[in-house]
Amino acid sequence: MAGREQKKSGGGGKKKEVKKETGLGLSFTKDENFGEWYSEVVVNGEMIEYYDISGCYILRPWAISIWENMQTFFDAEIKKMKVKNCYFPLFVSPGVLQKEKDHIEGFAPEVAWVTKSGESDLEVPIAIRPTSETVMYPYYSKWIRGHRDLPLKLNQWCNVVRWEFSHPTPFIRSREFLWQEGHTAFATKEEADTEVLQILELYRRIYEEFLAIPVIKGRKSELEKFAGGLYTTSVEAFIPNTGRGIQGATSHCLGQNFAKMFEINFENEKGEKAMVWQNSWAYSTRTIGVMVMVHGDDKGLVLPPKVAAVQVIVIPVPYKDADTQGIFDACAATVASLSEAGISAEADLRDNYSPGWKYSDWEMKGVPLRIEIGPRDLANNQVRAVRRDNGAKTDISRVFLVEQVKGMLDKIQQNLFDVAKQKRDACVEVVKTWDEFVTALGQKKMILAPWCDEEDVEKDVKARTKGEMGAAKSLCTPFEQPELPEGTKCFASGKPAKKWTYWGRSY
Amino acid sequence: MAGREQKKSGGGGKKKEVKKETGLGLSFTKDENFGEWYSEVVVNGEMIEYYDISGCYILRPWAISIWENMQTFFDAEIKKMKVKNCYFPLFVSPGVLQKEKDHIEGFAPEVAWVTKSGESDLEVPIAIRPTSETVMYPYYSKWIRGHRDLPLKLNQWCNVVRWEFSHPTPFIRSREFLWQEGHTAFATKEEADTEVLQILELYRRIYEEFLAIPVIKGRKSELEKFAGGLYTTSVEAFIPNTGRGIQGATSHCLGQNFAKMFEINFENEKGEKAMVWQNSWAYSTRTIGVMVMVHGDDKGLVLPPKVAAVQVIVIPVPYKDADTQGIFDACAATVASLSEAGISAEADLRDNYSPGWKYSDWEMKGVPLRIEIGPRDLANNQVRAVRRDNGAKTDISRVFLVEQVKGMLDKIQQNLFDVAKQKRDACVEVVKTWDEFVTALGQKKMILAPWCDEEDVEKDVKARTKGEMGAAKSLCTPFEQPELPEGTKCFASGKPAKKWTYWGRSY
């Protein structure tokens, strides 16, 4: 998907604002031109501003508030797990960065290097972290000495830089992004294995409970796993419009590979020298992009209530001879009641826009519920509620305002998930042969196929599906495995199949 | 103050742990060798680990938890002021960075440049933000068009990089640090002026109410103000041991200088084109360093209760024939009662350390209150509370545990402030002549002197006091001005004095 990079010009143009004031909304539809639609909706919804450096984006308050809502949840959950926050430097010296061979091979092409400060050349170029395994682990080696120092569980909220050249896309693929990265060390593999899944479950909850996006939990293939790790688990989402899978978040068991390279040893309870087992896990601002892609529509963003900065927007609808002050007061009272009940509500009392213009404006920004208050509502002591997800209109007595609004927000949250799941499920195709696979791929499906689990076969699938749209690859082997009848053959190699695995094009 | 850079070696040595286990505590005293003491206490208190890139430091959980406590306060306060969080890129293109001449002159020598990604040279070198005025303001120009778009109030929590070469010191002067930076734009100078002081008051509260450090609110001289701004206000702290002032946080009115350069115009209510008035304001992880310097002692860190991750540490003191299980249960019950009351309490039940060793350990880490529970305490249904700030011991009946502990934590918070203020005040010296000034400077004082407020005179003071310890400069002109009798002369130039100003050496 091509980002609309021509929009990136800093400072100058004021095109967007002009368009907005004419009330034209989006120039592209989600179904007809998904790429342009996405670029436009993140800008017009005021989440993103294109920046004058390609692949870097400004995250506006509307996006950051979603990030903060997820962060509040996740940070509290990991603190319950005794994970502690810390902050390691942005910079890595080349020596440590290159210590783990597979790891650096995976990241080297994307590493940004600082070589100068002021007018002077640095003695040694210094890398900017693409991820912090090599930044942190020399110190894990220093801090961990005995079994009592374990487990060590650290996390940091920070920015990382991966200077990618392919298709920069806001949130989804950017040269700098925000994330959390957890890095933990255990005495035993069992503890590490357990934590990998605990964290993965939190990632599932972020997607399913907060962002209302169905995901599949599973394990990555050897080819797709984290560079230098033992195995990678992930939650995988799917974008029906492009027919591409998207890795939502990853929880890696690093095994002992990094421990070996960085000499992270400890004396175990028997007094013997042992090596730690490590995990690392991360989710990033990519989550927000997936949310926009899954829920957004031709009117703009659609925000799930649990992450929306504003859950309810209250709009006065005055008429010529009506009691305008009374309507404004009712709006203020409505906001006050909802706010008191812990619902994030705001009134839009701007006097230079019509109610209709405001409806479009807040629809573009994706606010889950709109409340309109006009003369008739005032007379009947009611408000009119309009759902962003399906446009349904309901008159609510002001007597039952809070409970009704709460109920509607819950329903919107659930409905967004249900609709997204229905659409996602409709894209899943079970195939057993190469021909079926190719057909399904052409139909932009997320393909579940029996696989022999051989790396060369995956490479072969990639090679055979290469083309303008990008090659297919394995997305994950789901933990929930359908029955695999004896004698089932791999869709690609014809060898005996070992597991069901999801395949498709991906971001 | 020289940071102990020889300690920076990554990964290898395990000196500290060994020393800790022998219970030796700190090798340096605060009064005899402040610089070494500071370097040691931030490491042994587990706030900092030296990193293998000079001037970069690892902020360990013990430091980050303090940062988070301040952040929770400040973030909520600015949100009440309708400031919204956002995130702008780490990278700046050279064109915009150099747009404001004075500004770039101030920062250019410290800017780190990315010139390569992977193996390829970038077409144009890209700067890493030393601060974000030039990153943000081209977009302020885009977003602000009419008076209804004002005020625009944004803030971001992020890292910035200033590649300084002089005296790197953990927290105080590091090449990368964490901060918040607020950037606001208003229609009128009055609104900007008002906000400058509102924010400065929040900074005062961070120092005085949270970190228990007295600060002086005032205005910076023309020579010391923010590069490119109109005027700078600050809260200034003082480190008695080194006799140096330290800028605690700054709230700048940028005037219209940046607005002119970046063309941040709007149509005012009369339909005329006008230029915005801007502020920027920031506080950083430096706050934590000031806290360590002011409160720490020869036993280690001393944390004010309002920012401490652990406010109360509960330590069992079992005896040979005592009811060990009973003591452990009492410890657990104590932690439970305190936690339930919103006090952050933990029990140290490690079985491989003696109570005495644990006392030293938690004293090193600066926990405000220690609770000991031994057989006698168990028998009397009491606990023994020991204050970190003054060592005072009190037996508390378990019946009144929560209210007594709350009271003690409040007293500790207040006492830390009072003691710090007493020490700071004892360092303030009022002088009227150059000779008095030189004498006071030699005595490491914070000097209040009548000044003519001329830039050349400040330059002259700097030149005349140059030496091994660094030159003196103006710290701030305090808002609270003592009376300035008619005819008072400037301490340095003999010209008519215009105001009282603080002078001294500084960080």
C-alpha cells in the first residue's frame, strides 16, 4: 500500500483545512482506493500530519490519546506481573550491536548511524536502537549473578528507529515509532515459556478488548521468527480490503542465544553455573494503524469507545425561534452528567459551524456516539443519540441518560468487534492444494493450509508467489489447531503435513 | 563536578555487587568528595548504571519510578489546563533546524547528525532534536489560521539529545535525557505571559512539594535566556556542597520571534492578519539528580516520600528461639494494611541477608521509612519505625499503624524540605560591592547583588571570575525583590542598579 507521500510537505499548504470547511469529507472510498483512503483518513481525522522527512509522521493528540489509553491498561497489567519500567539509552556502540550474528543480520540494513556532532566527526559511528536487546543485555550480565537475582523483568516505553525504504505508511511502517519493549530473564525455560503466553494474552486483549479487532494467536515460522531468538509468538490481524495479514504484536522467547553471546550466567540453587532464559516482547503504535484500517469507513475514522479520547460528542441543534440558551444549558448538563459517571464527553458549542457540519466533523474524527439536543428534545426532556458505527438513532430520556449511554457504548464496542470478526472470518479460506492456494491468494484471502513446516518450502512458496502485490508468506501457526487427519499432505510440497498454518500476503 | 567515567564500562565488572555484599556502603563522603560521592550513590542506590557510551546513562527502575510519580502529577495538571499530548519526530531536517538564527547558534555545536543508514549515506544529513521548536512550528503555521484555532497547547514526553562534551554527570548533564516539552501559541501576549507563570508554578510544586527542594522563581538575564526566545523564567535550586546554582526547569515566552520565522499567522477577530505569541517550557530527568544531590547523605540516597517507589520497607528481625512465622505474618499483615491505605510498602523477606545488612541496603536506596518487627514488637502488638531522614526511632502500636505511618511520612516530607531550605538559606549572601562578591564566591555562596542589568557587565563578571572552578554568572532575577534603595549601585559596574539578581557558579 502506497502512502501518499506527496502530502508530506511541511508547513506550507493549507489544502486540508480548506477542503474540510467545504464539508466535502474524504476524496477516496475505502473499497475503491484503500491506500489513498487510508492516507487521507489519518490526516483528516487529525491523527497524523505528514512530516518533511519521509517515513516520519507527527502523531497528533487524537492518536496519542489512543496510545495513552492502551498504555494505561498495559502498564498496569505488567506492573502486576512485577515488571519494572526503566530507560536505556537511544544509542548503541557498534561492538555490542554486532555481537549476536543472526540478530544484527536481521537489523543491519535498517540501522541509522550518527557520525557527527556539531561540526566534528565522532571517533566511532554510533547506532540508533532499532530494538534494545544488544543495548540492555551487557548489563543483564552485570546485574544477574545468582538465582536470587532472577527473574529480572524490565520494560521501557520509548522510540526506536528502523530506516526502512519500502512503502512508508503512517503507524504501520514508519522510520521512527513508539513502542514498549519488555526484556525478561529467567532461571528456567518453563518460566520463560509461561511468560511468553501471558504477555501474548495481554496483546490479544489490547486488540480484541480495546481496539475491537479479532486476532489469531500463534507461532511464527523459522523464517519469520525474531532474528536471534528461539521462537516467536504473535497476534495476527487481517485487513480485508487489501487481503493482507498484519503482525499485531510479538512475544519472543529468545532462549539462551543472547545469554551465550552476552554471558548472562548465574549460580543456580545447587551452586552450579547456569545460563538464563530470556524473553522479549513488544507492541507499537502500529496498533493504531490497524484500528484505522479495520474500522474506518467512507465518513472517516471509527474509534472503539474503550480507546476514544472523546466517547460522546454533544451537539446543540438550535432553531431560529427556539430557546437557544436552554439548549446550550442542556448540552452542558449532559456533558456534566456523563463526565461525572466516568464517560469522556464534550460539547461542541462553536458558533461558526452548522450542526450538520459538526456532525460530519466528528464523524470524520470517529467519535463513537453523538448526542444531539434540539428544541423538541428540550421540550421532551430527552436527547437524540446517534451511533457512529451503524448510524442508528435513539431518543433517550434524560432521566436514564447515564445508564443508556453506558449501554450504548458497550454495544458499540461489541458490535465493532463482531462486524470486524465477521469480515475477517469471511476472508479465511481453508485450502489443501497449491492450485487452491493460488486461487485463494488471488482472492485476497487469509489462507489456512496444512504445511510440512520446512523452511525451504516456505522460501519456495515465496519465490513462486513473487509479483507486483508481493509474495505470500506464512503468517502464523495458530495455537488452536483444527484436526489434521493422518496422511494430510503439505499444500506446497506434497510432503506429509505437520500442522495447519495461516498464509497470505502481509504488511 | 567530574562524573566518575571510569565506572562506565559496560557488562564486565561486578565490583559494586561485591562491595555491597561486604556491607561497606559508600567509599566517599558527601562533604569530603562530593563528585565521587554522587557518582557512587546514584550507582549503589541503583538509580543509574554507567553505559559504554560516555555521557549516556541507564535509568534503572528506582529512578524511573520517581520520574513516573512526577509525570503523573504534571501530566494531570497540564491536562486540566487543556494542554494535549502529541508526539513529533526525533529527526529534524537541516533546513528547518537552521531557520531561527539565534536558536540554532545556541544549539548547533551540540547537535548529533545521522548521515548513514545501513551501508548507505543519506542524501542529506538529518539532525536529532536537541529541543523541538523547529520540529513543531512549521506545523503550527499549517494548523493555525484563525483566532478560533488559538490557543494551541501541545506537550510531548520524549527524549532529546545534546552532544555536550563538558563534564557529563548522571541526570544533571547527559547527552540524551528524558523530558516533557510544552509548546503553546496564543492570540495575545497577555495570555502567553499568564501561562508562563502558571507552568512555572507547577515546576515550583514539583521541586518543593514533590522533591522537597526549595527553589527560587525568577527571570533569566538576556545572556542566559533561551536562544531565540523573548524572555525565560526558571526555578533555580542550589547545591550547598559545591556552591553551585542549578537551573531546575524553564518556562520561556518566545514572543513572536519564531512566529515570524515560521510564519505562524492568524486572522484575528477583526479579520486582520496577526502573529501568534508563543511559549515553550520543559523539565527533565535533571530533577532527579538535584534531588540526589540535595538530600543524599553518607548512607546513600534519601527519597522524599511523595516520589519514592517504596515509601515503607518492612523488615523482619527474627531471633533464634522466636516465633519466626509469627514475625513474618506480622510483616505481611503490616504491608497489607499500609498498601490498602494507599501507602507503598514492601516486606524484605530475603533469607540470605541479616536484618542489619538489609537496613544498610534500604538506607542506600533511600526508602523514607523502615519498619522493623522483632519478637518484642510481636509480643507488644507494635512495630518499630525508623526514619531515613533523621534516624529517629518510634514504637508504633499496630492499632494505629496506618495513621501514624501517614503522619510520619508527611513529617519526613516536610522535614526534608525544611532542612534543605535551612541549608540553602545559609548559603545565600547579600553583597553590594565587587570585593564582597569575590569573597562570597570563594565561600561558595549563592549571591544576591544589586545589578545594572547590562549584558556587557554580565560578560565582564564572567571574564573576571574565570578560573578552575568555572566563572560566575547570573542565576536569576527573583520575582520577590527586596527593597532597592534609591542610589544603590551595581556590584560589578558601579552604575545605578536596577534590580536584585542572584549570582554564582552553576551547573
